[in-house]
Amino acid sequence: LPRPRAVRTLNATMRVASIFGVLALASGGAPVSCEDGGSCSDDTSLLQSRSSRRGAPTSPAANTTWTPVKVQPQRLWNPMCIGIIGGVGPEASADVLNKTVMVAGQKWWHYQARDTPNIILNSAPKLDGTTQNAWNHLTADGHISAIGEVLEELRGSFPPCVREYGVLGLACNTIHQYPFSKMNNSDDFVSLINAVNYTLRHKFNRSTGDKVYILGSEVTMDEKGEYMALFNEFRVNADIPETARGWLWTHTIKMVQNGEVAKASANFYKFLEDHQLDQRIPISLSCTELPIAAEYDPKMFANYTFLDPNLALAELLVMRAEQRVNQTAHEKYIGWKSGVHEYMKECCAGGPCDKCCEGFNCTAK
């Protein structure tokens, strides 16, 4: 006959308890303690060091004295919140996401997955559909009205943490022409154009009036395009005649989209050589397909000073996310950071993080 629900529940509970009992009483009955410098902040953690268990006796009959198992200190997760609007195209969206994770992983405060910011990507086909429908059919003001409205709609789709104490990025060069002014001027919006400007000044040490190159579609390379503000600060594309600014779209960008990467790469470097672009001057690869073409030939790639706008955006997103959460949700920020410092003290004191976390992909920074 079927057993009563209470009996089934009791049996299931006893099975779970027996599993935890084996893990917690691996010494043959001695419970985990916090002696010998171990942390008492998380008595239930199963993330125990394999090295600390190697000396434990395997039989209750053994009288060998062994060091109690140490556990990681219990701590909070990263409160930073980053939203990414994508869809034009999906490859650029995924690229910004991957590079944001990579940038966060290189920070001094990143030791575990919990230290990666909360990242939300909305790769919206509606944005590309609206953009394609608007181009060549509406006036310039009509473009902003139609595309900007979709951007506002997508902006509202993100969780409250993005708007209240997080940041928002847009994974496309060209679409930066179309946000409404209230989005462009908001504290949470991190512009890719501003990210390129920041990188040129702080990483490549360019000053106002210096020469730089911004390559991409004909619109991107024009002073009336999305990089208009940078044309007012630097000498942009001074060596490239206006009649040649649509060449890369046909002979490199479209070819990468069609899978002809080798030919696209050869055409890309031909363009640089034909126009004698100075190899020492920063070249912003301001279209998703251009880094693919440039990196296809590693030898040629090493000869030039390239800037990846998606990487620049990822770096500024992480930097601004940390600043914003510190400013507007300070208690969340210091609560997490105090746990990072505790983790460093408990797990990384005196060298590599092997005191209580060997085998859990924890390395000293």
C-alpha cells in the first residue's frame, strides 16, 4: 500500500540528512570545527578544500589526529548591475557581453563567479527591424523618433537595479545616432562613443587636436555620423578622402558577413596601405566585422595600433558600474567589498589562495 505522505517526507529528510552527515562527519564522528584559524562564518558550506581532507582518517576506528576542515568565509555577491541593449547585430551584442565578463574577471576584487557583476543582455530583433525599416524611408528626425522610441522601450525592460544604481550600454556603433536626449544625458547610460573617447585619451594618450582614425561604414567615418563629437576633438581620418569612406563597407564588412574573412582581411590591410595610415596612430575598428578582419592576419595586426570599441565599452561599463553602485547603493557595495577583503584574508594570506579553497579556481591577484 502507498505510504502516508508524512512517512515518505520523513524518509526523504533522513536520506538528505545522512548525506550531509557523511560530509560533515568525515573524521568518523568529529564535527567540523573552526579551530586552527578556520572560519566560523559559514558552517554549512560544502566548498571545502580537498587538500585539508586528505589527512582525515577514513575509519571511525582510526585514532589519528587531523586538522579540521576549513570552509570558505560566507560573503555576499557583487551588487553591480549592467544592462546591454543589442540586436544590431546579435554578434556585437554577444561580443560586448563576453568582453564585459572578461574585464570584470581581471579586476583585483574578482575571485569567484559571485564577484562578476549582474549582466543583463537584451538582444532585440525589433531594434534591427525598426532600423532597417526607417533607413532610406524617413527623414533624419524621423529616424531618431522611430528608433529612439524603441530604445526607450528596451531601456524600460531592464530590472530596477540598472536604472537605480547600475549602468546601461548599447552594443552598436551606428545606433548611437538615435537615442533620445534624455537617454544620452542620463547618469546610467554609458555611450560607446564616450568609451572610445575615454580610451583614446587615457590609454593611447591622445590630446585634443591629435590625429586618430575611426574606420567603419561610410556613415561612421563621416563627421555627421555617430562619432561627430570626436571629429570636434581630434583630427579624425585626415588621410582618408571622403570618396574612399564607403569602400570598407563593400570590400570588408559585407565580406565578413558573407563568411569571406580571408579576402576581407586582405582588402582591409590593402585599404590601410593604400591610404598610408600611420601605424603609430590609434585606429578605432568601429564596426563589429572590422576586428574579425583585422585579427585574421596576426602578423599585420601586430604592426598597427588598433582600438576595439566593444572592449572600450566593456571597460567603461565595469568602471562606471562600480562607481554608480558605490555612490547610489553604498551599503550594498561595502557589504560585498568587506566580504572580498575577508576572503582575501582567510584564503589568500601569505601567498596563493590555497588555504581553504584549493581546487576551486581561486588564484591570487
